[in-house]
Amino acid sequence: MDSAIGAETRLAAFPTSAISDALDELGVPGALSELAAQRQGLGRICGRAMTARFEPKSRDSDAYRFGGGVGKPLEMVLKTMKAGDVVVMDLGGTKTASAWGGLASRLAQRRGVRGTVLWGTCRDLEEIRAVGYPVWSVGVCPRRSRNEFTFGSINEEIIIGTVRIRPGDFIVADESGVVRVPREQVENALELLGRIQGQEQLLEQQVRDDAVSSWDAV
């Protein structure tokens, strides 16, 4: 089995809260705050980050395209994404314009993209939920982004909050949120996750049996 695929499969077995705990033990920032799943029951996704950044720029002719549909900056993302990717887009956390919507979700789903994480808002939420495509964002806004943003970069390092995300880093997301695992730390994180899982299982059993004698004993 390809080592990257194996790591994805193993990471996907753990909730984001546990992965965040493991990263905290390693002293590695990983949890992306303020991002919420935009539909319930979507399950957990895990894949490699395909990063993109849009830059603030009002009414850039290179970004403009009439009407709704796909703006020119987003078109570059859609042309680059591939099966197994998690698209991670940095729009500076804006809540006033959306770079991702229903058409992009449909195309990503057909391409085998695992999901999209937006440091910004999404739109067409009804359509996104209807097709069952996983999206995490800071919220929703119906306004298109091309009036206020232009293309910045693709497959280069981005920063969301305090977390640096590089192309190829592992992204895990569920209803608790989103975490990034640096590719060079994945085996260390998985080793700790096994220990954390054992601790959690023991504590859960003790809680069920009303037999917790010491929180430090495990």
C-alpha cells in the first residue's frame, strides 16, 4: 500500500478532537478555529491539502466574469484539483464574499475531491447540501467573491489563523472542525493517537462503571 494512502486511512479512523490532542502533545499547531461543517451527517474526510490563496483586490478585470457561475480565480483552482485532494482556500477569513458554491461542489465531487475548506464563506448552501459535498467554512454569504478578490497563488504555503498549511499536508475534517497534520509529523501523530485512544477507551469504561478513581491513572 502506498504510504500516503496508508496514512490517510489510519488518520481517518480518528476524530479531529483526538488528532488535535496528539498535535498538542507534539507542540504542533494544527486545529483550524472558526471553521464549521456546513451540513450534518457528512462523516469524516481525510486527504492531502491542495492550497489556494485569493488576494483582496476590488474590481480586478482579470478576475471578472459576468453573472454567477465560476469566476476566473476559482477556475484556476477547479482546473488544478484532483481526486484525493482536500481543497483549502485562503480568503483572509472574509465573511462578505464567497469563492465557493454549488457548481464548484458538483465539479469537485465528480473529480473525486474529498472536500473543501474555506478560510472565508461559501454560498449556494442548499445545492451543496443537496449534492452531499463536504464543505467547511467560516459561514455563508450569497455575494460572489470576484468583485473583491483576485487570484493569488495555488499549491503554495498558506496560513489560516496561526496554522501554516503546505501542499501535501494531511487535512482531516468532521463535525467538530478541521485539523492539519504536517506530512513529516504524521507517523508521530499516529503513534500518539494509538495511546490516546487506549486512554479514552479505559476512561469511558470507568465512567460507564462509575469507577473512576484517578484521572491520572491512565
